Amino acid sequence: MFITFEGIDGSGKSTQARLLAEALRADGLDVVLTREPGGSPGAEEIRRLVLEGDPDRWSPETEILLFTAARRDHLERTIAPALAAGRIVICDRFADSTRMYQGLSRGDLRGLVDQLHALMIGREPDLTFLVDIDPTVGLARAKGRQGTEERFEDMGLAMQERMRAGFLALAREFATRFRLVNGARPTEDVAAEILSLTRAALA
Ligand code: ADP
Ligand code: TYD
């Protein structure tokens, strides 16, 4: 089972991905917790290229190539071997993030994202949690974190609103694998709902 978490910055994806991994491990399951961009040594190197430095360093098209290159390496080295060994893979962001961030934020490049995905990745998750949150709340949470990886958080409120709407539309487009979860609740409540939805999907 390949499970992904999606949503705007600060929605609580990383927190929920970690809690789900811990809960499933407590059930005795073998879980790999990973993230994008990154999740393999090569992809973590690409992460630094895309998330640090001048925001205009890459054209939108080059950015799609870099995120897809990172994903391909992550898939080859981490995700596919784990799934083949019967392990559960939980990933913080995956191709849906490229569909939204690279597909929507600087012109309409969704078609290009999908073409490259079909050519180079060709795999969707079995289950995707969309952690939905008001961007004002998400941004406030995200700003509380320290670090040098700021560029997509710096997009501002209007763009985050578009991303939120885009993710909700994506959840309707891929209705079979998406589960919409309200992230504006206490962490434990969100985690309990996600765990029960995962157990139902595993059963
Ligand atoms: P994301 O990975 O979606 O950007 P994180 O899981 O890193 O989000 O959470 C962003 C910040 O908000 C963190 O400081 C985290 O501790 C906090 N946080 C996460 N979930 C909740 C929640 N349900 N309520 C309040 N704060 C939260
Ligand atoms: P992440 O570390 O998940 O950030 P956050 O915890 O703030 O949500 O992801 C880093 C940034 O990378 C995030 O702003 C979204 C962006 N991103 C893309 O633009 N395209 C992609 O394909 C992926 C996976 C992430």
C-alpha cells in the first residue's frame, strides 16, 4: 500500500504522516516513512536545488523536470523496492504536489506535468489524504518554522487560496484514491480519522 499526504504548506501533512507511521508500526506493520522532494540521497540533493536560493533560479519548465527527476530517483531507490518487499510506504507529498505547484502557480502547465508523469513515473498512490486548511491558518503555522526552505510558502495568501481550491478539485478528479480530511482540528482528532480511514482501506 502506497499512501501519500497532500495539501498546502502548514496544513499538517508532515505531522500526520509521522503519526500514521507510528500508529501502523504499533499495529505491527512494516512502514517506510518518506517525503518529497527527497526521500533518497540523490533526490535530497535535488531538493536543495529547488527549495533554496533565488526563487527565479529555474524556469517553470525546468522546475517540472527537476521535481520529476527527484521523484524518479525516489521511486527507483526507495518507494518501489519497499513496495516490492511488501512494506507500507507513507510519503509526505508526491505527484499531486507537482500537478498543483508547478502545474498552476506560474501559468497553466498541468498538461506538461501529466505528460512527464506518464512518461517517467507512471504510478499513482493507492490512498491520498488531502489535509485541508484555511491558508491563513496554514501560513501562520508554516511561518512558525525556522529554516532556509521558504520559497513556496512565500507565494502569499492569494496563491495559497488557488492551491487549496486546486487540491480540492484534484480530490474530485481522483475521487477513488483521495480522502478529504479537515486539518483545522486538534492534531489527535485528525490523526484518529486518518488512522481509521487507513485501516478501512487496508482491510
Ligand atoms: P506541513 O507538513 O503540512 O507543512 P506540519 O505538519 O509541518 O505541516 O505542521 C506545520 C506546523 O503546524 C508545525 O509546527 C506543527 O507542529 C503544527 N501543527 C500541525 N498540525 C496541527 C494541528 N492540527 N493543530 C495545530 N498545529 C498543528
Ligand atoms: P514540504 O517540505 O512538504 O513543505 P511544507 O512542509 O511547507 O508543506 O515541501 C516543500 C515545498 O516544495 C512546498 O512548498 C511545496 C513544494 N513542492 C513543489 O512545488 N512541487 C512538488 O512536486 C513537491 C513535491 C513539492
